[in-house]
Amino acid sequence: MMKRHTVKELQSMIADHSASSQEIYKIYNKRIRAMNDSINAFISIESNEYSSDDKQPDSEISGVPYAVKDIFCSEGDQTTCGSKMLSDFVSPYDATVVKNLREKGTVILGKTNMDEFAMGSSNETSFFGNVNNPWDLERTPGGSSGGSAAAVAAGMAPIALGTDTGGSIRQPAALTGITGLKPTYGRCSRFGMIAFASSLDQAGILSISAEDSAIFLEHMAGYDEKDSTSSSETVPKYTDFLNDDLTGKVVGLPKEFFDGSLDSRFQELVTDSICEYEKMGVKFKDISLPNIKYSVPTYYVVAPAECSSNLARYDGVRFGHRSTDGEDLDAFYKRTRKEGFGQEVKRRIITGTYVLSAGYYDAYYLKAQKVRQLINQDFLDAFKQVDFIMGPTTQQSAFKLGEKVDDPVSMYMNDIYTISSNLSGVPAISHPIGFVDKLPFGLQIIAPHFKEHELLNIAHKYQMVTDWHLQTPEICKEMD
Amino acid sequence: MSIDKSDIEHLCNLSKLNLDDEEQSVFLSQMQSILDMIEELQEVDTGDIEPMAHPLQMTQRLRDDEVTEFNDREKYQNNTDFVEDGFYKVPKVIE
């Protein structure tokens, strides 16, 4: 049982009684305790989720354990968002996605490490220390859902929840050799998910296989009256679409994603995966997304603006860190926020305040929202001719910890391929396509709004004929 | 667009955030490179483009004006020690 298991495998073990859900839970719990010192994937570890007389709901995922990014509220649990500001915060209620999964009988293994308030691409902004990539402990697992990605890659959890505002599921999935799905904006409720940039944030899944994501998404997604931006679009049974024929499907390759800037060894992996898809009857077509080059600057206006507004709630009064200094209310707020937030969060609050401040609103924020419309229009136009868009998920594999930490702009460029789907709201998935120097690399596939079922199917079909997603880091083998 | 130390101080005040001197000087150069990066947006012709505030074209839903949440004050106030008689405590505001 010490090898990595997919949700699919756990389901059949529970069904044929070869392992009880309690036994499975204990094995993962033990494994987390044994590995967390070297990987630091978890901020808090649950242990009392089960008593033997718990009556489990009858569902296909009943008894399946999972890890939760520490950005989701889960009732009675510490929920830190990777920040000193919330290091003592205990959620009084469940986020809707957690509640949905709880009602289906899944159990939480623990809360995973992340960049502070999900702001970062390397997990180095966490107040609880960086996460180490299971493929090479001196490298980053990516971010901001780095703890969730590392946990799944190392077999500390079969599947994990993450959030994706600019690439925070897909980039760490690519850097740790697993599958990461960012659903359409509004597909999953944001209620109880600590807000960073509300028009971009979306809950999603990090898993070994696309099939596992398909199994979980059905139970997570759906309209929530507590989130007015959640969509009332029907949630399909995603697993029904797995194995649909791909013959005749058309994939667009944007010239902006293939501008020659990718290292040739990574380019080779992308080309190989395209060949694999061609064998399945997929057709490829060159396309252009002319405004996509403005994605990063657009994002770094919109996201900090929304962040500065959302993070105004951390004032030390009702919850969270509270300064013991401060002679008057104004000084108290300022000290509380100085002490509670880390550097990256402060930088984004100040950037956001700048682009929203009197005299700059039109020049920056309104301008960025207009460019965002153009980027969105590029996607809508492209999807009139193609069913999917493909390209690399990242420009490089996992980089060394500390390498980019002092250079925010270079760190921001990590998300160059992923940000545009958040701006447009379209769903996207990253799946592993091979290794360079023993480090995994990922392919990103983007689909039109609410076509998660097609996205999961195409990635699943690839995973049926390849085994990159089943490769396991050495550190897991040492555990056996 | 270039910014200086007094801009940073003004922004700190607007965002209710103290920075020490070292943070201020690091932020100043980092903010400058972030602003240079976002300056690129000015070259885009956005003429009569409608700004995009939300990824899905949807209108705000309305619900009936009925009580759906009940007072859970004690539960929510468990997240701070600075509560008295059901009120949150802050530094003195009125002399």
C-alpha cells in the first residue's frame, strides 16, 4: 500500500474491501508524518477525522481522503492562508467546496502549505517556510498551491484542492509532475475560500490523473447561493465523457506560445506530446492570440487592485493577528498590518492601492480592464476555429529555491502562459509530458468556458497511452 | 511613470500599512520595475472597448428579502480575545 495510489484505485480498494477507509486514512496520515519534515507540504495535519462508528454517506468517493490548500475554511480547523496574519485563525464554518465534499464522505488529511494569501509562484512567501519539491528538495514545487502539489507528487495525499488566480494550480502541477485543473471561473463556489483577486480566483484540483480530477470535480462544482458569481450551468457527470473519441478535434497552437523562447529540450517534449495527440486523430492548426502578450501587465494591475481591496479586512479587530502597540486606532491598524503581512503581500497591497488611487484609476485599472476584454476576445475568436488551445505550462522546470525571490518581475513572468485563462475565465489543465534533467515538465490545454468535460477527456486519453503522470519521485521509493 | 519616497509614504497611509526605512527603499525600486512593466499597457489602442469587470456575462442575482443567517456572535467572536459584553475592543477613539 506504500506506493502512490490514484483515487480510482482507492475507490476499488474500498469497494472490494481490500482496505477500509479507516486503514487508508491511517496509512496516509503516517506517511504525511514521516515525510513532512523534508517536504513541508502541510501546515496542519488532521488526525481525528475518523471514529469507527462514523456512519459514512453512500457516494462513489465516500472514504477517500484528500488534502486541502490552507486557503479554504474547514470548520473547527486552523486556516492560515500561509500568513502570520491568520496563524491562529480557526474557521467557524466550511467553504462550500469543502462542505460539498464532506457531505459525500471524503475526509481531510490536513491543510497544505501555500504562498502567503496565494501571492507567489514558488511557495517561498509562506510564513510557514517554503515547500520542497519531492523531485529535488533544493527546488521549488511552484506556487501558490505548492503544498498541495508536493503532497500529491510525494504520495502524501491521493488528491488535493488548490486555487488558481494566475496559474497557482497549473504551474505547481507542471513543476511536480502531476495533473492540475483550473475550472471555468464560477464553476466552483468561492464561498469560504479566502479572497485574493475575486474576479480571477477559482478553486480546482491537483491529482495524479485527469480521471481522478473528473471524479472529484463533479462533487465539488455547482451553483452556490452564497456566491453570487457561481454559475448555475448544469454540472455534468465528467467521468461519462472520458474515452470520448478525439478524431476530428482541432487544437490551436498560438504562435505567441511558440515564439522560439522555450529551451529546445522542453520544446522537444511539447513536440512529442503533440505527436501523441496526432496519433489519436487530433488535428493541429496555427493560430494567433495577438493581445496575449499583455496578459502579465494586465494581471499585475487587476490582481493587486482586487487584493488591496480584499485584504483591507485584516485590521486586527475581529480575527487574525493583532498588534499590542498602537496608541490610537490608525496606528493600531498600521502596526497590525505591518506585523501580520509578509513582503510580497505588502508589495501587492501598495501596488493595488496605487493603480486605484485618485488620478491613476483611468490610466491603470480601467485601461487594464479594457485590455482584459481584448484578451478575452482573442480566446472567443480562437474558439470559433478550434476546440482546444495547447502550449507549455511554464517556460522552465522547477527552479532552485531562492533564485528569483528578490526579483518580483522575473517571478511574475513564471505565469506568462497561465495568466491569460484566468483573465478570460476559461478552464485549463496541465498534465506531465516528460522530464529534462530528472525534473518534470507540463503541457497546458485550454478549452472554451464550461468545457471541463472535454478538457478532462483529452488529458485522460493522453494518460491512457503514456505513463508520465505515473512516474514517482525517488523520495517515495525510499519510503517503501 | 516614476515614483519617489513620498509616494510610497502616501500609499502606505492609504493602505493603513507601516513600512520601515529598509522596506521602503527596497519597495521603491521594486515598485518602479513593476510600474515599468505595467506601463506597457499604454501602447494598446483600447478606443471604445468596454472594460471587463467579470469573466462571465452575467447579471447580479437578487433573492427574496428573508432572513437566511442567524446570529452566531459568540462563535464568530471566538477568533479574538479582545471582546467584552459581545463588543470588539479597539484603542480608545473618543476622548
